Amino acid sequence: MSAGRQGPSGSSTGSTRARALALIRRILEGFGSHPYFFIVRASGRASPPVEPYAHQVELLFRIAFRRPVRILVGDEIGLGKTVEAILAARMLVERDHVSKVLILVPRILVNQWISELLRFGVRATELTRDNIEAKAREGFPDGWYIASIDLAKKDRYRGLIAGGNWDIVIVDEAHRVGLVRRKREKNQRYIFVEELSKKTDRSLILLSATPHRGFADDYMARLKLLDPYLTDSKELDNPEFYRLTRGSIVFRRGKQDVNEVYEQREIFKKARLVARVVIASDDEAQFDRELTSFLREKLLDYYEMVGEEQGALPLLLALIVKRASSSPYAALETLERILKKRGSAPSQGGLDSDAASIAEKYLGIGFEEYGEDDEDQEPDEAVNEFAQRCSTLLDDRDVERLKRIYGLAERIAREGDSRLRSAISIIREHLERGEKVVLFTEY
């Protein structure tokens, strides 16, 4: 009888123990999902290990209990937006057991992203022309995928990729996803990302160091990708709305914030701007005078003959200025193409159409539109080819003057560009002190 009485008691004790163990297990799992413990675990496993800054930790705490996560990370350049996005996505993968992540980036950043992902133990599949259709037929098997946004937005692939059952979508350089500056219409990148954003339970993370580019409607269009219920952009273009979005759907921190608020130590050194004045050589000064005189006269001639001369001429002159101001070597290349062959004049409509396209893509009017569609031709080659076609717009006197300018550029290139020599000297000074140097260039 006693044995019979112990049975229920023993069973009760075992049940209590099982419930206690289950509770402890859930508590430990909860700690495992806690942002702090996740960061320690994830950053420690990175190779080499990553020590997140406080502003990066803050972001993960802010989004830890959101489902879905739809945010714009607009931190300044150098504050680790890529690391933040990878950590955020990995946290969501662990927490919500999601399985499909799509990363859309400019073509030039694909390899950089792949390297960063590998640091965190993530092997992403790059979507290319060779495998998109095959992966789509397979239903995009579980995993991380990365693609050039300009390839993904092509008509042939857009529907296939948008049809994937993605749990998380990350878009880098999101300021390129917006409205065409002159027409104020959605660009193709925006239309594509907008399609992806329509599944409102999908997490969407936009990254950009320049989220607001001076046009409220363009900025609001990006925010509507995150929150489709936002009203007309004109109503929301006010300080109160911007204040409410900070820390909720928009996270923008600067280097000063990191130094003074988050870390309270000098992580980023203060910038000291110094203009190095380079004295031009005699040939460089003459080159500048003759080129400026030539361009001024041609523009005056053009404005006196509006309607009679090709509309592409002002663009040709702008191209010459941009190339010549870059370096004597760039000027030589363009001038040589202009002087090389002067065949029959192309049609006015054709040149003007090409002029608009060149300006939109390569002259800063809409450079962000340069992408996958242009991958078969580098900007330099496109500009020089157009310059060569426009050479028929110049008369014999113009050609003779350009030949003299070309000769000056040859001498400058042979003897050495003063600006280049000065830049090399500055770089050597810093390298000799064991410092790091980043050189930004523009053609």
C-alpha cells in the first residue's frame, strides 16, 4: 500500500521538477535572445572579433521587441551601418527563426558586403544573371542572398525576386531609392523596393549616410516604404514630424554623438580642414587661360545662335571643362577623341537625346542613376565617345585652337602635374609618420 501511495507522490515530484527545468530553460533562452547577450555572442564569434559601439548596441535594444523591424539607419559615414544591419538581421533570424534574407546594394559594394558577412560567419549567395532564374524556380531556398539592386530591378528579374518569400530585406545606399530629381517621379529602384515593401509583415532595413538630400518629397517617399500609412509629404514636412521619427523609424547618429554621448571619449578625431594652394607652372597657367578663353567664346557664340546650332554643344564644352579640370591625362584623352575623327554630322535629335542621357548619368545632375544598365561601358568611355561624336559641331578654327591646347596638356603630362606632385608629397608626409591616408578622387 505504501508503494501505491508513493507512486502519485513520486509522479508529482517528477512533474514539478520537469516544470522547473522547463521554466529554467525558458529563462535561459530568454537571456539568450536578450540583445546584450546576443551582441556579446555574435560579436565574439566574428573573425576578427567585433567590439560594437554603444550607438550600435542601442539600435539593437530599440528594435529588440519589434515585429516586423522597419527602420532607416541614417548614421554618418564611418559609424558602422553595415555591421548594424548584419547584427540586426542575425538577431531577427535567431529570435524569430526567419530563414530568408535579401540584401540589395550598389554593384560596386557587392564584394565588400560579402566580405563583411563572412566576418560574421554568414555565407551569402550572390544573385547574378546566371543564377536568378534557377534560384527562383527553386523558390529561393532558405539563406542569405545579396544582389546588385540595378540588376534586380531589371524587368527580366524584378518579378522573380519580388516574388520571393523574403523575411528580411536590407537596402544599402537607400538615398538612391527615391524620386528622379527633375521629374519628381519614382525611379526604377524605388518601384522595385516599393513592391518588396508591400508585404507589411516583412522586415525592411534601409541604410544611408545621406537619407535627406534636400527634397522633402524624396525623403518622405523613402519613409513611406517603411510606413505606408504616412500621409501627404507636404503635411509632414515640419520639425515636429522629423522629431517624432527620430529613434522610432529613423536612427541618425553622428561622430560627435558617438564621441560626446555614447562613448564619452574621442573615438573619431576632430577634422582639420587645410587647403593646399599649388602654384601652377607656366604651361599649366597658359593651358587654363587658353581653355577658358576658348570655352567662353564658344558659349557666347552658342547663345547668339540658339535654335540654329545643335543643343549638344554646351554639354560638349562642359565635358571638356570637367575632364580638363580633373587632370592633364584626362584632358588629353578627351581632346584626342575630339580631334581624332570628324566625320559626317550626326542628327540633332540623336545628339540631344544622348546629351540628356550623359548629363543625367555622369555630370552630377543625377549620377545616382548610374548602375547596372551601364555596366558594359565605363563613364569615361561614354563621355569620350560622346565628345568624339560632337566633334562635328566644331569648325576648323576651333580644331586648331584645341590642337594648341592639346599640345600644352601633353607638355604638362610629360613634365608632371603640379597638383599630383603636391598630393604625393602630402601622402608621403603622413605615411612617414605611420598614419593612414584615404585619397578621394573624382574624374
